[in-house]
Amino acid sequence: MIPTLANLRIRAVEVLSRNWYLLRRVDFDYQRRDGEWQSLSREVYDRGNGATILLYNRARRTVILTRQFRMPILFNQHPTGMLLESPAGLLDADAPADCIKREVEEETGYRIAAVQPIFNAYMSPGSVTERLHFFVAEFDQAAKVSDGGGDASEGEDIDVLEVPFEQAMAMIASGEIADGKTILLLYHAALHKLLDAA
Ligand SMILES: Nc1nc2c(ncn2[C@@H]2O[C@H](COP(=O)(O)OP(=O)(O)O[C@H]3O[C@H](CO)[C@@H](O)[C@H](O)[C@@H]3O)[C@@H](O)[C@H]2O)c(=O)[nH]1
Ligand SMILES: [Mg+2]
């Protein structure tokens, strides 16, 4: 699982927590660029990989966002913990495209037949293993098959918003949108003019 590198000797891997996801501490020797070996320790949090999507509608010039409570941000100065985000979910055993179709319907109520992969990215590589797969897809009102809202039995309570694209872009500047994956997707849409007429 962990590749062997000429400039790395892993001395120990200890599981610190296996409560919900997996937190490990890795003790290792790393050879610096000047040839010196240095003993280091890093905590590595593994919560699997994920997928996220921007649903957009060109005729209405809108995008779909979710709003939900996120405990970790409350521990870092966010006043309410309520975060505006692109729909997203953990992969489980699914391929990323299957995962995002399932998650987007569960969270937003939109059933999307085809999604377009755009890129994937490590979101917090200093401590979190997660690689996030990014998608875009066009939606229309006919694709709305339920209210969405997420899985209440798992504690999800997700509000679904259709936001004018220009307003969403302005909300990045104002700080109302402060989620990394969502900002990446909105900038991608702006750069590639996804909301413009075909
Ligand atoms: N009991 C318990 N449940 C948890 C815990 N952490 C997460 N869960 C539950 O696990 C489920 C995960 O929901 P998903 O929709 O699959 O994932 P997500 O939290 O939306 O994560 C997505 O967004 C993240 C933030 O941007 C991404 O990091 C991640 O890759 C993914 O795309 C939710 O029901 C959540 O309540 C925990 O510590 N304890
Ligand atoms: Mg989610």
C-alpha cells in the first residue's frame, strides 16, 4: 500500500484512533535534499476518498448548493457552523461517477444521468489522505425527483438552494461561500464559461 522510496524509511505506524475513520501516526526517517537523514513523525487521517459536483443550468444561469451544519468549522471561528457547499459524498465502494450520482440525488433530489469529470485533488495533504473527484453536470427542473435533504437517520439535514451564478461568485468574495471544493467548482465554471449559452 505504501510505496518504497529510496529517501524514506518507515520505522513505525501506530493506530491512534479507529473510532469513525482512521487516524495513524507514522514515524519515519526522511533523507533531505542535502543527503542528511532526519527522524520525523506525522499524523495521517484517512477518511477515504470523495466526490463533489457543480450542478448548473444555463437557461436559468443558476447553480445548486447545499447548506448543512459542519461541526469542525465551529471549532475554527465559524459563527454558526452552517456551510454552503457543492453536493458531495464519500466514495464507499463505488466508482466516483456512481458515487456522485447517488449522493447528489440523496442530498439535492436531482437525478442526473450523465456527469462530466473535470479533475481530482488532494484537499488537505499535510494531514488528510483524501483525494476528491470533481464533476460538473447540467440539471433541469424535470430532473428533480424528490426534496433531497440527505439521510436523516445518519444525522444529515441538508437545505437545497438554487442560486444565481453571479450571486454565488459574489458570495465567494463576501465570505458567505467559504468551502474549498465549492470555490474550485465555481471558478472552473467561470473560467470555462459553463453558464454561457452553447
Ligand atoms: N457517527 C459519525 N458519523 C459521521 C462522522 N463523520 C461523518 N459522519 C457521517 O458520515 C456521513 C458522510 O456523509 P457524505 O455525504 O458521504 O460525506 P460528506 O461529509 O458530505 O463529505 C463530503 O464532503 C467533505 C467535505 O467537503 C469531503 O471531505 C468528502 O470527501 C466528501 O466529499 C454523514 O452522514 C456524516 O454525518 C463521525 O465522526 N461520526
Ligand atoms: Mg455529503
